[in-house]
Amino acid sequence: MPDQMKLGIIGLGKMGGNLALQAIEKNMKVAGKARNKKPELEEKGVKVVTDYKSFVSYLGDPKVIYLSLPAGHTVDMILEELLPYLRQGM
């Protein structure tokens, strides 16, 4: 049996949270990175973490990460914070 697909979502607001729930319904494992815990998502099966180390280690290789963030400076800032936890090609 193939491994279950894992999806990482950074930003669990309205759009990111709903995407996470849809992925759970499609039998994917989902890790979400948020500033605060999201009990309403956690009780539905989303692994919610507040740090990048836990987020990246949950995903394994290769990583699929979706950014649900406001365009512009926020994306640049988050990518800068995330990159040290990623390896090229993974």
C-alpha cells in the first residue's frame, strides 16, 4: 500500500483551514503551521504546529507545502523563515 500523501499548509485562516479540511476528507495527512493552536482543525485530524522544525519534520520527503498567506511582504518573510529547514531537491 502506498504511503498516504502529506500536505503542509502555512496559514490556517479561513482559506488555509478549509483547504486543510478538504485534504483530510480526501484521506491526506495534513500539517498546518499557524501562530496559534487551532483546536477546531485539530479535532478533525489536522496536525497544527507553531514552529517550522515540527512542521517540516512531519512532512517527510518530498515536501508539498502550500502557502495560504497575503501576497507581498508576508510571503517573502515566511519563505525566509522556512528556507533554513528545507534541503534542495526535497
